[in-house]
Amino acid sequence: MISGYVFENGRLVEADDQMSAPVLICSEPDQIEKMFIQTEFNLGQHTMTSMLDAGELPRIESRGDKIVIICKHPLPVSVSEKNIEFHVISLGAVIYENRLLFICDEKIPMKTLFTPMHMENIRDVLLNVLHRTTLHFHEHLRGISLGMDQKEEEVIETASTELLMELFSVAKHMTYYVSALNGNHSLIERIYQTTERLGFNEQQKEVLDDIRLDSAQCCQAAQITTSIMTKMTDARIALMGNNVSVLMKRLTLISLGMMPLNLIAGIGGMSEFTAFSENYLHLSMGAAYLGLFAFLGIVSCITFKILQKMHLL
């Protein structure tokens, strides 16, 4: 879908003639829309594919009379009882004469792409998008931190391996998140070095400098979150290993404690015991086994008390 916007009183409003508007936003383009964009902005197939590829690295390139920018934009974070899901997509921008195109392979609401800041030209729009993207990452990192606080409580309370798999999944997503943030920060630094070529005025340079600082802080916050997550995962693995070791120790001691009972029960099952009780003790088989069971009960009680004192039961 292609939407066109024009400038009106320092903000963007929908244009009547959308296809010729100075600012175009194309989300989830079909084949016809891709052909229109390639023709209108003189883009090659490789450039078009790169801007729609979620795995493409952030960068800025000069292609003749146009400048192509690819950055990473976060999708909404989904926090549930069982998992935290967060992904990033590639957002392409093409600056061509006095027109600006944004294109991505996902539908992004207008309110998540722009902040309510004053915009007079396409360079203001570009800075707005970079600023909003950085703020969006900040908001998502706060949401991820809240979700990880819940997981931290579960790490203490539960011994489930499902939690460990969830932590591994979140750690994997955070790796992509950190990569996207570092790529965006490098892109912003590159744009800052080429502000004159891009036609930025002094006020726009100051705004870009603020975005640089926000981006650096966002990268640092992501690194801290990743470090905490890694330590939580390592602690969970160590805790599980320690629990298994303690359990095996207890089972071993319980097995040793049950050996006398097994020995007595084994003796009672032998034919020699019946012959011995009848021929030497002159007891009937019923009386002999009754005495054996009584002795077995006494030994069981003693064993139970010993295991309780050792905190094995």
C-alpha cells in the first residue's frame, strides 16, 4: 500500500494526489507497486530487494542523483506469560530530488513512524523517522526489562526446563536487537559525517546530534540488558546442575540406607530361612515370618529417623 503526504503547518497530512506527493510511505508493496516505485525513483531490482530484506544491514549509499538509506525498525514487543517476542525489520528510505520514499515489508502505523515534531521539508521527515525509531527501541527495551523481571522471579521459584528454553529464545532475539541497534548507530554516525552533502542546516545538525546521543544510550542499554540476560541464563543452568547434584546425592544415600531392608527382605525370601526357623528355632513358618516382619519394621523406623536427621527426607 502506498500513501502520500504533503507539508501543512509544520506537519504531514495526506495528499489528494498521493502518487506525486513529496513524501511517500509504501508498506507491504505488491508487484504493481514495486514496479511503480522502481520506475518513479529509478531504483534497480537489487536495491528494491535490499530495502525489503529483514536481514539487510543498515547503511547509506549514493546512487547517482539519489541517496538510499536502510535502517532497522522494531516491531511491537509481545509479552506473554510464556514468552517475550520482539523482532526488527528493514526500513528503506530514498531521497530523490525533493521527494522522500519510505518502504518496508510490514505495515507500520503512522503514529509509530513519526513523532509530533515540526517538519518543513524531507530532511526534517528523515530526522523524525530516525528519532522515532530510536525512541521505539528505547520503549521496547523497557518492556523487555519488565518482562525479564518477571522471568527473574520464575527463575527463583521454578525448576522447569521450559523457562530455560524461554531465556535462550529471548537471548537469541536480543542478539539480533543489539546488532540492529549497533547498525543504526553506525548509520546515524555516517549521516552525521555527511550532513553537508545531504543538505542539512545547522538546526537539523543539532537535532541529528541529539539523535546520536540517544542512539548511543540505547545501544548501551541493550548491551546491559543482554549482559543481565546472559548472567540469568548462566545462573539458571548452574542452579539446575546444583539441584541435580544434590538430588543424586540424596538418592545415593537413600539407596545405601535401604540396603539393610533389602538384605532382610532377601533373607526372608530364601527357602533356607524357612528350614532354619523350623529345624533350629522350632518355630512355625507363620511365627517366623511374623518375627521377620516385626524386625523389618523396627529397622525401617530406625532408617527413616536417620534419613530425617540427615535432611534427606
